[in-house]
Amino acid sequence: MKKLLSLIFFILFSGHGAAWSQGTFNWEFAGWYGGGTYPNVEFDPSVQNRVYLTSDVDGIWRSDDLGNHWYHINNGLGGLMVPQVAIAPTNSNILYATTNVGVYYSLNAGQSWNASDTANGKMTFIRPQNYRSLAIDPTNPQHVCVGTQSQQLYCSSNYGQSWQNIPLPAAATAQPAAPIPAMFITRDGKNLYMATSQVVLEYNFGKSTWTTLGQFNNITDMIEDKFLNRVYIASGSSFSYMSEYMPGSWVSSNPIPAGIVYRIALMHPTNMTVQVYVSWWNATNYTGGVMAYQDPGGYWLSLDYNFFPDQYSDPTRVWASISTVQESLKVDPFNHNVLFRTDNWGVWRSDYGGYSWNERVYGAQNVVASDIAIDTHGNIYVGTMDDGLLESTNGGKSYTAIFPTTYANNTAGEVWRVAAIGSVPRIVATSSPWNVNYNQVIVSENGGQSFQIINNGIPTSGRPSINTLWGQGYPRALAVDGSNPNTIYMGIDGDDGGGLFVSTNGGYSWSQTPGQPGSKEIYHALAVNPANPNNIIWGCVGNNGGIYLSTDKGRSFKYVESSMQWVFNLAVDPSGIVYAGGSWGGPALFVSDATETNYTLLKQFNDKADAVDGIAINPKNPKMIVVSTVSWNSQAPCNFYMTKDSGKTWTNINGNLPGGAGASGMTFDPQGQYLYIARYAGCVWKINLGSI
């Protein structure tokens, strides 16, 4: 489901007028680490123990103690999907990062970032293909070249403030365009080596000429051996190398025992010898690992033993596989026994040449949270994409994976919505496993100690596909009748099997309500009016989007709000006033009157985001409302706004919250003291608003 992540990282942008100083808003991290894809790791070649780590959803981290601790360096970074970070060989304060929205550069080792020109939107990059697709001139850090997602080559001599497009030769354009995986500029700055998916090329900057150096299949990596003057590539089941003294003459390794060679790293015991490490992966069963090539002898040695996962920082390690796609593999330039490998779940360091591995993810909260709930005891439940359902019993200091606890095809995957009901509590959540094509509900009667998987009444013939937001219909809307907690409503988007479902026995069986709203393309916008539980409010998007009201528990619906046709979330205060967040020429919040049939614009937020999604009403002070704006284009930073007077005035409360994604779910604790946010990327954070 990692591909799904690139579709949904809803990231927020700038601020509006403030009634309080933003410095007064101090957020605390209340989540966990690990659990996502880390496309790249990079050692600083000039500063010992400094390492950079990239995310496919949450930007960049830096460590100054060889990965024992990571911290965000997203200030000014506009794209949170980062295939590569590169360090200038002559000045390690100069960094470049490729992102989903363009190139960024830093002149202070990542403390702040500046946007380069985007070449009219053509400057985009994708993981895992654009692995080493940015090259810095070793003689001039302002001179940089990039190979884009659409197989275009650009070079700049001014940090990317302007770019020159360099046409590729016929050898590269003969095949369909694909992301450029790797390139480097030679030590004298005169030539560029570039690998496409099919060919290795050399470009002479002075003569503006191309030379074809070799044709291959499925090139995934290329690296320069500065000591032996060689070029190594990963291609199919083997790696190959070419001496710079004999261009075009390649020597190939023996085939790897399983899968394909994916990444290459080199270690030099002496300047005249080389140890080749590779990561491999098998697309058939989605497994991977790391091996070393023994030469002379030509045999492969597995380095996939002696793993020591960090289950405290990365609690999903109780069920998540270690043998998965290895996204990145690098060797420490100061100590060749130290290696880093990153994969679809975590970050690993070896201090012994690859013969043992310790997980090092502390500080790198690479998690996509989808919802958050707090029970009457203060226990926190967080639903996630990929990570399942997790629980904290100590205010977010540590977490335990409660579903799944072991891997199975019908458990591992997405948990979209979660509700904690009653004093025990009963936990009810919606789920979409990776490896089965249906949706389900999970129920626990003992506070998450064990779960039952419920399919009764939920279509299992396949997920809906007509009139859906993400190509398939998912159960992303859940609402509990506060007057009768056994009555629970669920929304699934899609005309062919989706709609409004109801359970009258606490989630153990479901049926479609007799009446259905005029559009089933729902996201989060489903609510029960606490002042009148007969009233069900359904918000949806697109054609016939807006708000539908049922006053008879779903037997019939009336179309009550059509001016904002993109409604992403709803919240209802204790008196029955409905707040609807969505897109209306930008992020907007609408409010109903007491009848729930008439809506007016309460606030148009003046930032560059697309919509309002997250909404939380303080249970002890309903005049205090917090909203989160979101975007559909993986841009950052986010914005959170608060009102203390039911929407008359608003302030930006981002405070010290690291730049990143907006909220997929928000809730106050039962005492109305702390606001908790589940971020689309960056895990869980909390802020004390009770004293403000």
C-alpha cells in the first residue's frame, strides 16, 4: 500500500491573522517512530557522524550522532516526498534535495531550505526510481544537474535558480521515458555520467556531446569508484563495472541468487581493493535484503542476519517484516565497517561490516496517521495507513501495536477510523487490508487486548470503484450515536457497494440504511447530532457534493447544502450546530443554524491549501474549535487555526510544530485540556490548550 501514500499526503500552508503570539503555542511529540518508507540515507563526506535521512511522506531528518537520534530539518522545504538529499563535496553546508514538487537547496546544512526554479513544473522526482538523480559538481557547488521523473536532464550554475535543458541522445530516447535513476559529475567537473533505465551515457560539458557507454536492462543504480576509477551499475540480476580508462568495456558479476540487484555501495579496505555491497529485491514476493560480493571467487554472501529491531521506537516491528525492499544502502566514508540500509519500514545501521544490524529510527516519525481517539481513561488509539492500530496508555510517551500483532493477509494494512466507546472501552475501527480486496470492521471488547474481524453485512466481493476518491472505496467515515453507543454509522465511498451502513449491535453486523444520500463520494464527513440522535449528517464531494441530512436515522435524506460541494469533514457541537470543513475557493469552514438545514460561510482561510479537513470541538468549551487545512499535492508546511469564540476570531497555532502535513484526525482529551492531532505525515502531536 506504499504506492497509495503518494496519493494522500494532505499538507498545509501559511498563516492568517493572530490573536496570540505563535510562540505561546508549544507542541509536544506524542507518537512513535519508524513504520514508513525511507527512500535515501546519505553520509556527510566532511563531517564525521553526520547523516541525512529522507522520507516519502515527511521530508528530511538529520543526525549528528550517526543515527542514534534524528531531528527534522524541514524549514522552508515545500515538498515532503524526498527521493534524494545530496551534499556538496567541497562545502558540506551546501545541500540539495529532490522532492515531488521541485529542487530545494540549503546553505546551512539543512537548517533552512530555498526553492529552486521548477522549470514550469517539469522539475519533479519520485521514489524509489530517482535514487541518485541529482549530481553536484565537485569543483563548484553551484553547478548541479538533475534527471527528472519524466526523463529530462537539466543543469544549473546558480543553485537551480535557472536551468538549462540538455536534450538527450537517441540512445536514451529510443525507449519510453522513465525516471532517471542515477548520475554523477566527474572529479574534474568536465563530464556527466548518467544512467537511464536502459543506457549509460557520458556528457562532455565543454563540447556539449554525448557518448554511449553501454546498453542494459532495468538499471536501478550507478555509483562512481573514485579510488579505482570505475563506474558501477546495478542492472537486473547482476552488477557491472567499467573502467574510466576503457570506456564501454564492462565486466559483470555472477548473477545474484534471488531477485535483482537494486542498490550498490562500495567499501575500500585499501585504496587498491574494493568490497561491493548490494541491496536486492524480489518483486514477486516483495522481499529484499543485502549481500556482499566476494571477489576473487565470484560468490554472494548474505548479510541478512543478526537484526536487532527497536520495538520501543518502532512498535509495529512486532509484526512488520524485516525482509522487504531495501530502498537505500550506503557506507560511512570515515569508517568502512559502518553501513546504513533503509527499507519500507525502518532504518538500520551496522557497525560490523554488515554482519549485524541495529534499527536506528529514534526521531524519524515516518508515519501516516489516519485517525485518533481517546477513551475515558485517557488511553490513545491511533489508526494508520500501513501501521495498523496502535495504543498509548501514557499520554503518547510510548505505543503498542494492538492490531495487527502478527502478520496475516486479512490484518496488515490500513486502519482508517477508530472509536473508543464506553468505560472498558469497546474499540471499533474500520480497516482495508493490503492483500484482500474488501473492507472490514475490527471490534475489541477489552480495550484492544484482542480483536474480532467483522465482515457481516459489509460487501466482500470487492471494493467499490465507481465514484470514489482514490480509485477504490474505503470506510473512511465513522460516527457513534452518543445516546445509544451500540448504534454506529459507517460511510464507504463508491456507487457500486458503498454508501451509509449502520450497526445496531456495537459493530458486529452491518446493513445499508433504507435511504441513501444523493452522492456516496464521502471522505470523513459523517456525524450524529448529539442533541437529536435521529439526525444523521452526511458530507460528500464532487458531483452532487455537499451536505445531506437525514432526520429519521437514515431512512431518507434531504440535500441541505450545495454551495460548498467539496465537504471533507463534519463536527457537531453539543447544541446541534454543525461545522463543515471543505473546499470553497480554498479552505473554508461552513456552519449551520439550529435546524441543520441552512449553512453559511463561517471562515475562508487565507492560505494556499486546498481545503479544511481536521475539525475538533473542545468538549468542555464548545466555543473553542480547532481546524486544520490540507492540500492534495504533498506540499508543506501545514496550518492549524483556533477560535475561542465560535468562529468570530481565529489565530494560527502552528507554534513550534515542525513543518509537515495537516491533520487527518483531531480530538481533545475528555477533560478538554489537550488537543491531539493525527497527522497525514509525521505521526501524533499534542498541545495544552486548556489554559489558553
